Amino acid sequence: MTAQLLLGPLLRHVGETTATVWVETDSACEVEVLGSTARTFEVYGHHYALVVIHGLRPGTSTPYEVRLDGELAWPESGSTLPASRIRTLGAGTFRLVFGSCRRPGHERGIGSDALVAYARRMTGLAESEWPQALLLLGDQVYADEPTAETKEWLAGRRDLRTPPGVEVTDFDEYAHLYYESWTEPLLRWLLSTVPTSMIFDDHDVRDDWNTSRAWREQMWTKPWWPERIRDALVSYWVYQHLGNLGPDELADDEVFKAVTDHDGDAAPLLREFAQRADADSTSVRWSYRRDFGRIRLLMIDTRAGRMLEPGRRAMVDDDEFTWIEANTEGEIDHLLLGSSLPWLLPHTFSDAESINELACERPGLRGRLAETIRQAVDLEHWAAFRKSFDRLARLIRRVANRRDAPASVTVLSGDVHHHYAAEAEFDEPVRARVHQLTCSPVHNEAPAYIAWGFRIAWWRPLAAVARRWARRAGVAPLDVEWRRVWGPHLPNAIATVEVDGRAATAIYERATGDELVTAVRLPLTTSADR
């Protein structure tokens, strides 16, 4: 029987002359795209391929098909959607679309899907208006909060009265989540057409993942957790991480080579890799870099790479931060720093997280109470890892003020289920403008109390009280200040960074029914650059 395409094609990494296309099939086969081929590899009985395509021409647009063992598998028979295309990097306006927190389906209370609405609009646009990149900033799947349909599916394979109940437990169940999330027809076409980069956040694994060492110790008391975290990382490697790597990186990646060269099911190899990655976060770097001409995206892993030893908490270890710093060098016009968690929160929350971090170090009841609060209200953003917050602030300041500074330095984030933009300021003017852009959710519930809470948190008198409290608690003064320039707003939305030479603009669009409505356009560069 001819192999069938289950998921994909997902267009992942596109450069000037190369591209990668990811697929999942129902059986072993050879996958062909534009004359390039790859054999599928097997993981837990599932079959995948990442086809690396060479020899494309810069600045061109090439329609493509997917063939499995020579038989046409994509586009689907009878499809009326535009042809999937590979558009290599070239001159002209560059658009990167981003957002986070997307639940599939049409559940009550979560509104319209902004990413599907974006895809729907794309089908009617000229190709010149399509984005060149899509960045998904976490919570691509909800392993701990599945949909009603997935709960029903889980009930058909095991007893949900046994922990962890409706949460997923293993690779097969993760595979089901991705299938549910990525088979919506318009979204599937979008992912086949726009090069997509991804990073995980907590719900890709479990709420509050790696909040603290105490959280990890609590989880390891649960008998189902070792398999859960292992297969969470295996599935992330297969479905998300591989496509973040370019052809040169794939050629040097020992795990990828071992898996694709393996004869038979490669699950044992990936299980060993995942167990090592969870036990020692320094053994793997999930962070990565993408260059789009003179625009650089530096994606920072803010979950799996955390250092959680009390007194030495950090978002990433020193070696990885050194890697981040080194990759900000070079002649670039715009630096985009991807972080699933916002760097700049409302001042009130930022100071509260730093206060809590110090309180968690206290012995006895005070420390335990602070730890309970940290987990209960998600005090785990950059400010809750204050040494890392300060190091990132110093890095951004250096980049923004160097002689060959880019025109903009922008932190792109999600996670917090509302949308806002803030501009950073330092004690002396810098050459580049610095912004925090947060877009979350793309498709999820955003209760009204979140917006009210964040509006209050931006209130200057309350922020002043929190700042005084922080100083009295022993929190050091900040190296950066910031002001809100837009938001907070709730409806499902998608955001775009639009670049034309040295000029850059942020565009937020909210989902209203099947359409997108522009909420705001914000300049990210000075008038001289525009």
C-alpha cells in the first residue's frame, strides 16, 4: 500500500539557496520535494522525514509538491488553496509574523483563531504581501490541558481516573496533540508556505515547567513523570526542534545523524538523549539563530535551559549566555530576540518577581511560603531570574549603543495571555531603539481580570510603591527603565514585525470573526531610519 501523508508539509528553514521541508507519514517511504529526497526515520512506530533542498536561486518563488515513493501526496486532491511555495531570501520588504498560545478547534470562550484568520487572508493576497517568516513562541500544544476531543480519545486508550488523568503521558499521545493542532486545512497550507521557527513554553510540557528546583523535586515524586518529561522532549525534538536548524547545522548535529542513520526504530536513541537533556540542561542547546539577510533572529530557550540551584538561579547557564552574546555580533540592521517569556513586564510585577526570588532563598517557613507563591502565581519570568535579567539588559544596551548598532533591538514574547508593547530606556541615550513586543494568545482564553490586573500593574503610583518595597527587600537597582507604549489588550491577535531597510514597524491585528482588524502600528526605529 502506498504511504500516506499524515502531517505537513511544514516549510521550516529557508535561506538564499536552501530549504527544509518536514513531514510525518503513516509508513516508511522515500519523500521527494523538488528533486531532493530523504528516507523516513522511525520513532515509536511513527515515521518522519526532513528533506533538505539545495540549489535554489536567491529571491525566487518556486511552487512544490510532495511525493511519497514517487506518488503525489501534496497538494491534496481537489484543493482550491494556492500552491505551496518556497520563497528564498531576497531584497524587498521583510515580514515576520509571531505569536504564542494556540489551542486547536472551536471551544467555547476562546474566540477566533488569529493564525487561521491570517492564513485565510493570505489566500487572497498577492504573493508579494505574504510574510517571509512565522515565529511560534511557545504553547504549540497543551499537554496538560487537552481539548474535549482529545480527552475523549485518551479515555478510549487508558483509565483517566489514574494519574495524570487527562494529561498526556507518552509519545503517542503527544503525536496526537500535534496531529490535532496542525491539520486544520488553512493552517496546514500556511505552514507549508511560510518558513516557521518554534520554541517550547511550559504547556508544551506542563504548567510551571522548571519554575524552580522545588517544582522539579515535587514532579519527580510522581511515578508517571519520568516517562512524561522524557517523551515530551523526544516529541519536541521531532516535531519542533529539527526544523529550527539549517542545513549546515543538521549536517553537524550528532543526534540527527544518529537517528537518520539508525536501522529500525530510533526511539531508544532519543530516549537516552532526552533523559540526558532533562538531567543536565547544559548537555543540549535548544536556543538557535536565524539570519534573514541583515535581520537576525536569536531565539532564547527560557524553559529547558534554566539553572535552578538556589542562590544561582539563571534562565540559561553561563556558556549558553556567552553563546547568545557572541551571536549578537556582526553587521545587522535589526536584532530580534525571541523569548517565550517577556523580558519587560509591568514594573509592579517585575519588582514583585525579584522580591519573591530573594524571599525563596530564605530558610524555613518564609522560604517555603515564597516558593508556594512563586508557583501559584507564575513568578518565573526574567525578573524572577534577576541575574539573567540584568545580563540581558547589559547585552541589549551594548548592542544598541555600539558604533555599528542595528536600527532596532526588539524582544518578541508571548505567554501572558494579553498583548502589549513597551520601549526600554537607559540612563544615557543609545543609538538603537529597544522594544518589548508581547503577543499572546493567538487562540486561547484571556479572562477579563488579566487585562484589568495588567492595567493596574502599569499604574505609576503602584509601580513606585513596588519599587520602594523592592529596595527595602534588598533588590538591586535596575540597569534599564521602560514605558508602556500600547496595551494591554485581550482579544486573540497576531503581530508582525515589518522591515524595509533600516526602518521597522510593529503591527498588531486582532481576530474578529473570520477576519483580522489592525489594532495599532508602532514605529520601532527613529525617524532618521524611516
